[in-house]
Amino acid sequence: MPARPSIAKVSAGIAPYTSRDNVIELRRLQAERVRGREAIYGDREVDDGSGSESPGSARWPGAELEENEDSTSYSLEEEAAVLKKLDRHLVFFLAVLYLLSFLDRSNIGNAKIAGLTDDLDLSSSQYEWALTAFYITYVLFEWMTLLYRVVPAHIYIALCVAGWGLVASIQSLATSFATLTALRALLGIAEAAFGPGVPFYLSFFFNREELALRTGLFISAAPLATSFASSLAWLILKVGDGAPIAGWRLLFLVEGFPSVVVAVFAWYNIPDSPSNARFLGRKEKRIACLRLTSHVESTKSTSKQRLQWKEIWRTLLDPKSYLTALMFFGCNVAFSSLPPFLPTIIEEMSYSPLTSQILSAPPYLFSFVVVILTAYWSDKSRARSPYVVFHALLGSAGYFWLALSGHLRLPPLVRYAGTFAAAAGFFSVVTLTITWTMDNRRAAEGKGAGIVIMNVFGQLGPLVGTRLYPDNDAPYYVKGMLMCGIFMLAVSALAWALRRVLSRENEALKERVAYESVAREDGPVHDPDVGRGLHKSLRANFVNIL
């Protein structure tokens, strides 16, 4: 049996989240508090025997399960089985939805090569405005992330999926610049309601040391979707050659309509909380709720699902919120510019349109693998900043290589190699930045507000990124590549600055908790099985992830 962690260290705030033994100790303490009917979940009152709760008391999603079960203990094997089910049934399904979402968002780059701009008589500037329209509404409707706390998830997500599927399909009927731009704007609204809030929604089911991998599995659907879009576009163009409908129209229809069908499955398969997940058994639901030791505020809910505006305002006034927003802005300049233009960039290297579609896939498949591995090791080491800095520099190096090789007129394959580093870099940084934004927010509303701030400011990046590749810069796009490299370099500097800020907060917390431990009237706690002071220290202690 593993030795218990030092109570002195835990109560001093040195290592409550730094080892597996400490997590086991926290779970043991939590189980004791449940047996004693103590208020683990914030303002929930202890049962006074009257059979009623005090006014305003909150009920967590597993309350009914707890009241009807005597046992509150569970093994690590049972918890691992619950995690596997959550990954298989929830995270995987959300990744599929995001794959469809990103597919419908980014396939306009493939449609351009398939004849969209020629058939609609679009100039380079009009094409850029069609791209920009999506991001304008995407930014304006970022606030809808908070609706995950208000509207039942199975209803909300299903409506989002059906909405973007219909709009994406109707793009096949576009006959002018105005029609296409309006449809892209509507697509932005539907996708803004879904994608940005999914990591926030996942925080209702996973502890913060588990979020990076799950967010990575979700976000990695983006590079996978992009590679899938290229392969599917090649197949559609091949099969649709000579058909009565233009290839780009068939592309929008074939890639858009499946989302409408999948929306039906979302309605029945998406759980609103761990306690009503259909794919979990009764005991598994209880375990899924009890295990959320470091996210107790995330699982609180009232019957009316009211928002805690105090937490929202606290997040809005926190400078750290804007550091991650600036990081996300820099990422999105690169993140939004390469997918729509990569097929064109490869085509301008003297490859045919069909070959360009095929060659667009490998950089994103490589990114898919890198994102998963990066997220896994980030969770395992409980660190974000080293991985963010490294991959931001990797992405920056990739873009600088593309700019330099274009300026020197190096062979196409030499330039093509740079796209692997660029794509792997910015996709990994996007994943970890989203996770890092939520890691250091304790309340659910704080996490949601942090995501909203990050996306509102961060999604302004695509307004810049989509305009970095005008036709008159073809075929090398040196200026666009250089600007993306500079933005990714800035992201690495901001990540290091955020690490310094969070590190100072952790040091201040350690000093404060240690001082309170010494000054406590009842003295330090020596017995790990008793001591209200230890319980209070654990509940008050929230160490930032660096």
C-alpha cells in the first residue's frame, strides 16, 4: 500500500495536487466528509434531520445517488473504468461533432480550388470577406459559451449541430458574393455556440489534471478534419467530374448534410451531467460525481441553474484572463490562415489541384499525433507552460522557414516541409491554451467566463490571419508566413510571462497557508483521520498549474 503523503505538506499547500498518493489521500478525506454529511459542495447544508434543505442550498448532480447509497468508497480500477466510458462515449462523440464542425468551416479553401471563385465571380478581396464574415459573427456570439450552464446540454448541443449542418449544406445553393457571405455569417453563429464551450462542458466531467488530454482529443479533430476535408475533396472532385452539379457545390452538400443527421444522435447521447449519463451504471454515476474532488464548484447546480455573476465579474477583472486571450489571439492568426490557404499554397508550388488536395492532408495527420502526445504528457507532468513555449517556438520556426524558403525560391518540397512544424506547433498551443485558461479557475462560471474572454479577443486573430494571403503575394506568401511566425513567437513570450505570474501566486499561497497553520488556535494537525483545520485548508487551497 503506498505511503500517505505528509499531512504537514498537504496542509501547508505544498503538494495537494502533485502526486498520485496525494490524490488518493484527498479522495479518502472526501469520502469521510460525505459519510459525516458535511458540505463538500460549497453551500450545501448538513442534514439537520428535518428532511429539508435550507433556503438557497445547492444540490450537486449526484446528490440523489448519494442519499440512496451507503457506500461512498471506490477503487482506482473502478474509477479508471468510468474514465474509459466517459472517453469512449462522451469525448469521442464530441470529437466527431467538432470534426464535422471544422470540416464545414474550413472546406471553403478546397471549394475555392474546385471553382467557387470562378463560378461566383469573386475577387480576392471578396473571397477574403467571405472568410472574415464567419469570424465576425463567431466573435460576437462567443458569450453563448455560458449557456452550457443554463440550457440542458443534450438540447443545446443538438440544436447547434443541426444549425451548422443546415447552413453548411445550403452553401451549395449560393449564387453570389452576398449570399455566400450571409451564409458564412450564419455558420459562424452556429459554430460559436458549440465549439468554444465544449472544453468548459468537459470540465463538468473531468478534473483539471485530466482536461488537457480530453481537450487534446477534442481539438485534434480539427487537424484530422482538415486532412479528411482534403481527401474527401479530392474524391468528390474525382467522382463529380462531368456531373451536372459543380464540384464545389457537391462538396458543400456532401460534407454539410451529415451534421443534420448526427444532431439526432446528439439529442439522445449527450448527458447533461455525470449523474444522468445513459452509458454509466448506477454505481458508475456515483463514482463519476464523487471523483470530482478538485472541481467541486464545477458540479454544483441549483434547480434553476442560476449563474454566479460574482465569479463572472471576478474573472473579467483578472489580468490573467487577458494574457491567455492574447496568447489565443496570436495562435488564431496562424490557426485560421493556414487551413483555408494551404491547398492554394501547394497548388502554387506547381502541383495540380487534385495533387494539392492530397498533399494538404499529411501535415494535419502529423499534427493530430503531436497534439495527442503533447496533451498526454502535459497532464502527466501537470504542467502547461513548458509545452506551450516549446510548441509556439516550433510553430514560429515552421512559419519562418516557409517565409525564408519562399524568399530564397527554394524547391517546393523544401517549403512543404515547413508546414509540418507550423501546423503541429499552433494546433498544440491552441489545445493547451484552452485548457490552461480553465485550469486555474475554481468556479464553473469562472471557467466559462475565462473561455468567453479568451475567445472574444482570441477570435479576432482570424480577422487578421485570413487576410495575410492575398493573391498578389502568390505563390510564396512571404509576408503572411513572416507575420504568422512573429505572432507565434509572441505567444511563447506571453506563456512565459503567465507562468511567472502564476508562480508568484503559488508562492504567496504557500506562505499564507503556512502562516495560518502556525497561527491556528487549535495548533497543527497531526492525526490524518481527524482535524477540521486540515479539511478547511484543503478546501481553501487551490494551487495554480504552471
